[in-house]
Amino acid sequence: MVGPVNGYHGLERLSIDRLEKVLDAAVNTEPEKGDFVDAVLKVMAEKEKKEPTGRISDVEKAWKEFKAR
């Protein structure tokens, strides 16, 4: 993945841990930023696909689990 994701630069350089923190902040402070949330989730899914950790096996499942926290 090279270049911006949905117009957001630099997300691909963040670790999944950091992306989770960014996602948490975006959802809790600016829920109207759906395009940003989508970009973060896309990067997380691509990172997991490229280097599976088993931590995020399914994006939809991960999103549901994240929202349930």
C-alpha cells in the first residue's frame, strides 16, 4: 500500500496498536468522521492480511468487538 488511504496520508506507517488508538479517538471524539474510520480500518485489514498476527481475523468481527468495548 503506497500513498494516501481515502485521502489520509501516513496511516500505513502506523502499527496496528497505534491504529487502534487512533480509531478509538476518532470514534469517541468525532463519530461523523466515517471516511477516516473507514481508512483506518482499511489499513488495519491490509496490514493483517500482509502479515497475519491472528489478532484481527475478520474486519467486521473486529469492528463489532471494538465497538463493544
